[in-house]
Amino acid sequence: MNMKKQKLIRLTLSYLAIGIMFAIILYPVAWIIGSSFNPGQSLSGSSIIPKNATLAHYKELFDLEQSNYLIWYWNSLKVSLSTMALTVMLVSLTAYSFSRYRFAGRKNGLMTFMILQMIPNFAALIAIFVLALLTDLLDTHIGLILVYVGGQIPINTWLMKGYLDTIPKELDESAKMDGAGHFRIFFQIVMPLAKPIIVVVALFSFIAPFADFIIASILLRSEKMYTLPVALYDMVAKQFGAEFTTFAAGSVLIAVPIALLFLFFQKYFVSGLTAGGTKG
């Protein structure tokens, strides 16, 4: 078999594998989108391509007299954007410190972060609940944001530190010779060069709270404080009148801000994610 045929076979097998994975990923997404346009509330008669497609479920979600969906959407956006802003700020400062300075406890601190990132937040649900109760942060968005930010710091610090290590320290030294202080070097030299990894951290810290159900369901108690995952689960968890197709419509709309962020920051995302893992 000549090289041309071997290359053709490898290419065909590669496209076949990609096609299979593509179908596996898209099939449930297509079902959710199709179900959101099906009339009625049951999934038993739903299909990917509905015969009598309707926008009634989307209209119901945006009707403030029938649903609190817009309030829940705003709650999710508020929590996710606040988490993203605080995480980027704290992780940038922490990663810069670990990357550029040598101080007592540096190695132990990095090792602690590595251990912490192996333990998911929901492994400490009881402790989180008790802590929120004692600090009067139960059923508040501030408490939820603080938990999310704390959980995001370890893994993102390692990711950003790896990227900052690839930025030559000679740039810092040149700036110091010109009279620049630490904060000026950080804001005007290092951070502009670290845009790709900042985008990666921002996306990760936005997506995690927006899609989280477990921690939000533990800390949030009143319906008006619900985020979207908790509120949508409540739609299908009812003993009577489970609204499955309305749930599908609400799930489709969840993907909108995440997709927009990915499209907007796409040019930074791949380079930031790959470069962040090359050196640590």
C-alpha cells in the first residue's frame, strides 16, 4: 500500500471518529432544542423535529405573571459575573506573586493549592452550609459568590502562574531600571501580555457558577433568590404538573451567554489554554 492510500485511510478514519463524536454531542442538544418547541408539557410525545412547533414555552418564560424566569436569569448573571470579576482580580494577583517573587512558604503554598484543587467544593457541603449559617450568608448571593470564588482560586492560580512563567522576567527588570514600581509592571506590562490566560480564567469562572446546581441548591432557600439550575430543577421536580418542555426551553436559553463569551473571546482562548500548561 503506497503512502497516498495510507494517508487517505488515516484521514477517512479521523473524519469518521470526529463525525461519531460530533453526533454523540449534538444528539442530546438537538433533543433539548426540539423539545422546547413541542406543544404540551410531556416529553413522551416530543420529537427532534416537532410537527406543530410553538414558541409558547419561550413566551411563558418571559411572562412575569406566569414565571420568575427573568429574575432567575438575572440572579445567575449577577452571581456569575461577580464571581468572574473577583476571581480574575484575585487570581491575577496571586499568580503574579507566585510567579515573580520568592518568599517563605511559596512552595508549600503552591502544594496546598494543588491539593485543594483535587477536592471539589461539594465535598465540603456541610461545612459550607454551617459557615454560611453562622455568618448570616445563607440564602444570599454574596455567600454563594464567596464560595465560588474560593473554589476557583487554587486551580486558576496554577493555570495562570504557568502562563506568567513564560513571560520573560527581563521585561520586569528593564521596567525597574526605568523607574517602574511593582504595580506599574503588573498592570502595564505583565497583564497586557497575559490577556489569553485572563480570558481562560474569566470563562472558567463564569461557566462554573452559571451551571452549578449542588452548591446553589444548598445555600439558596427562597424562590426569588434561585439561580437558573436550581429554578429549572424545581420545574421538573414537582409532584404534579412537571413542566418538561418549559424546562427544555429554559435550558436552551442558558447556553446563550456562554456561547457569546466563547465566540467573543475565541481568538484568545486556545492560545491561553495551551500556553498555560507548558510551564509550571
